[in-house]
Amino acid sequence: MILARDVRGTLAIAAVGVLFMLIAPSVLELFTIINLTTAIALAVLALSLALVWGYGGILCFGQNAFFGIGAYAYTIAAINFGGSSWAILVAILVAVAFAVVIGYVMFYGRVSDVYLAVITLTVSLILYSLIRRTSGPDYKIGKSLLGGFNGITSPPINLPWDPSFVLFPEHVFYVAMGALVVAYLFTSWLTRTHFGRVCVSIRENELRAELLGYDVRLYKLGIFAVGAGVAGLAGVLFCNGVGRVTPDVFNLYNAALTIIWVIVGGRGTLIGPILGAFGLFYLTSALGTQSTVNNNLVLGIILVVFVLGVPKGVIPTLAGWMAARRTRRALRARERRMRLRRARGGGGRNDGAGAGAGPGGGGPAGAGRGAGAPE
Amino acid sequence: MDLVAAVGLQILYGIANLALISLGLAIIFGMMRVINLAHGEFLMLGGYTVVIAANAGVNLWVAMLILAPLVVGVIGVVVERLLIRWLYGRMIDTLLATWGLSLLFIGIVTSIFGASTATTISPPLGVVSIGEYTSSAYELLLIGITVALGIAVFLVLKMTSLGLVARGTMQNAEMASALGVSTSRVYMITFGIGAAISGLAGGLLAPVTGVLPTIGAVYIAKAFITVISGGAAILAGTASASVLLGGVNGIAAFLTGPTIGEVALLVTAIVLLRLMPRGITGGLFRKSL
């Protein structure tokens, strides 16, 4: 039953997303829509880390590496092919292939949590300093110069199989929002498959999962690669939203941002990090318009406060509160029924002692709560 | 012959540089199992201390060798008391909290000093010539200081009672505290010393690299990969990983250029970790310090 409610929740969220996609362009201004496209791309990135970290338990601190690789691969491929259709596929595949190589080394080398975090972060930072050095005509792949720290201008998405029909920014918004909804449905489906559940069991207890006969390394590699693919897709959307790709996608700030979305939104949910990405995107763009408070400062404080104070993240904490409230309410209702039964006649008195032991020594507390119950 | 000496010296400097920026991180990681993601910012703060002090008229050597470690050491102790000590045993949370700290430091320094390079200072001590090639005397000095620092850490750990207590706590904190050692104080001091050494390193490198609020990012990737490749042993790990990675980087950079040098460094580290997941000292010389 819980599962059914879960599925309904997922579909409801997806429906809200589709509704938003249909309504937003007619309500909001073009500038806002273009901004939103970037935010959506970041939300897809958040979703990929939500899958890898929240469900796979893989502490990947360099998820933005796959994001950046996706963006670069898309741009380079689109310039070389002269069209975006194959380039999107290439971008996702390159990101997955890169993840498989890195993941093979890490998971089959049995690299554990914290080491893994540092290695992935380092990979991202090394890509950053590497790509920054590639200015000048010597560094090119096919027809595309790599452009060093100035980056490359990304060709916009065109209609499938028709490179001459290039999409306008407002159309790219539909593509991005559609991709977010599809990616959300795909990842939440994945977490419900056998594969996804084994991944969660590995997160919970790696040794037990292994003793039950699952090849932990393979499953981890699998979910890591899928997450990288989603991140690669996010990169494609991002460079379409921004119009160019620069080495900054690999930098420490973006790596931290990705982690913060997931921490703030909550590990173990998919929608939490998505909302976290949207929320922080608007927070940081609001901060960007003034100059007294530095962006890094605010993000640093948010990260520290959440780690110390709300380690589970917003959505799971809220869900916990709601569940606690529901339980409390159910308990109160049961108590009220019991009291009624007791008041009605002596029949209840026989089992009164037994039932009294159940709710615990809660006689006085129950009375106290009873006073508030009629409200 | 001169060429060999000059290139050899350059590679040696690369190795020493790697060891210098990693040592503070290695101490904190080896002793406390805490990965300090604000390490790069400790280096950055050391650099700023030197630049500000030197511009205020303080003797450059005093600023580099005394002020930088002192200031950053104090910051380290404060950070340990306010933040890290709540998170012992929660490795991942420590990682995240120190990352927040790193962003916080970048933000604070940017707000105060601006996002661009602070007034730079030039490296002291001129050049030395090796035949027809020249090399900066300051780089030679840095190699010397790195070696001296390594020896000092070794002596403190091996010869002093503080070192003994620290090693005991590192091996078995519960037993140490049962024997009357205040482990919380040991951790505080260890973190402070690690931070101070990072500050010293940052201060010493400031004349070479200049300072920026975001310069930490330049260091940390290399420092992390060195410490992780080195494994748990502080000195042997840092030394062996620095020699291996710095050597590979130096040779590849000499043969092809700096870009390939960094790639070679990364690939070496990844292959190494595939073969020895717990680092060089996790696989070889386990008993070392």
C-alpha cells in the first residue's frame, strides 16, 4: 500500500512538472524562461546525484565532472556533426563511458566512502585545470577548438534529423522541462526495479548484500554509470541554456553546489534535491544582484548549518514530522475511543488493566493530552 | 650534464612542493582520520598572512616562518573546537562540514580583500646558476625546508612525550583515554599543528604563486591525491607518494609539457589506487610512521 502511495506521489509530481511546462511559457517572460532552462539543467544534475548518493550510497563529490563532460562532448560533437541529434546521444555515452572507467578503478579496487569522495572530486578538479590549459589552435577535436578558459560556444539543439531547424530559447525550455520529467520518472522507476532495490540494500549494508550473493561492485558500477548518464544529459541542457560551455563547470564551486542541493533537499528522495537545486539557484541569483554578501559565504554557512543541524535534509525532515504527527493523531484517536469505551460501562474495566499497560504509564500524560484533544 | 642537473633539480622541486602542500593534510588525516576539505583554504590563509604582514612592513622571513603558521594554527584550533569536535567518528559529515568551512573562508577573504590577487611579493634570494642554466635559489630553499619539516615531524613523533601520546591516541583512542590521556586535547593540538604546517606551506609558496581567495583549489587536488595515494602513514606515505607522483609529473612535463604532466599524475594515482586501494603505505611498509 505504501508502494502504491509512493507511485501515486511520483506520478503526481511528474504531472505537476508537465503542467508547469505547459503553463510557464505563457505566464512568464522570456528572460525568466531562459533562466529557468539553466535551473532545470542544474535540477537534472541534482537528480543524478540524488540517485547515485541518495540511493546508491556512493559519495560522489565530483558529479559535476560528468556534467561538464556531457556539456563538452555535446558541444564538440554538435560542431563536428553539424547537428545536435547524435550529439546528445554521444554526450550521454561519453559521460557513461568515463564513469565506467573511473568507477571500474574505484569499485573493483574496493575504494571506500571517503576515498571515493576525494578521488571523484580530484578527477573533477584535474579536468578543470586541464581544460583551462587548452587555449590556442593546437588543442582541437575535429573541427572544434577547445578554447581554454574561454570555453566553446555551444550550438543550440535542432529538431531531430533536421539541422536547419534550430530551436528557439523558449522551445529549449520545453525540451529541458520534458527531459527533467522523463529523467525523474526514469530514476524513480529505476529505484523500484530489482536493480534499484539491490542498490539500496548495498547502501544499507554492503557486507550483507554481498553475503546474499550480489556482486556489490557490479551494482555500484551500474548505478554510478546511470547517474553519470543523467548528469551528462544535464550538461547538454546546461550548455543549451547558457549558450556556451567553459571549464568552470568542473570547478570546486560547482562540485560543492551539487552536493549542497542534495544535502539541503535530502538524501534518499529524488524530488528533494530537485527542489534544492531550484531553491538555491534562485537564492544564488538573488545574491548575485547585490555585492555586500559573498555567494561562497552564504553557501558555506548553509552547508555547515545543514550538516550540523538538519543532516537529513529538508524533505525527509518534513516527511518525518508529518509521519510523527500522523502517528500522534492516530494514537490520540485510539485513546479517545478507549476512554469512550471505558466511560460507557464496566465491561471495559476487565481488560482495562491490560490495555492500560499498552499505552504505557501514560495515565497522566494521556490526561494532559486529552484536554487538548477536542480542539 | 648541466641539463640533467637542472631538470633533476626541477623534478626535485616538484616533489618537494607536493610534499610541502600535503604534509599538513597528511598529519590531520593520519592522526585523526579526518579529511580536511578546508586544507586548501588553510594554505590560502597562510599566503594572505604573509602578504599582508610583508606589506605592513614585517620582515618577510618572520612573516613566512613564524606569523603564517601561528595565525593559521590558531585558526585551526578554533575550527577544531567550534566545528570538528562535534563530528568525530562521522567521517562523511566531517568531510561536508569542512567543505562548508572552505567555502566560508573563501567568502570571508573575498569580502575583505576582493576577488583579485592581493599585492604580491617577489621571491627573495635571486638565482643560482648551474652551468648555462639558472634556477631560483628560493626553490632550493623550499626543498631544504620541506626536508627539514619532514625530519622535525619525525623527531616530534618519535622522541617527545607529546609524539608518544599522539601516536598512542592514533592507534587506540579508547585505550589512551583509559590511561589518562585527554584525547580531546590531543586531537585539538594535532589539528592545530596540521593547520600550522599548512599555513607555513601556504606562506612559503605565496611569493612563488601569489595569493587569491580561490587559490586553495589549485593545491587541494594535488594534496588530496598525494595523501590518498600515500595511505595512512604520515611521513612515509607523503614522502613515497610525493616522490612517485611528483617524479612522474616532472618527467612527463619535461618530455611533453605541463598539461600532459598533470594527466600523467592523475593516471598514475588512479592506477596506483586500483592496485593498492589503501595507498602505498597500506600495501607496503605498513609499520612505518
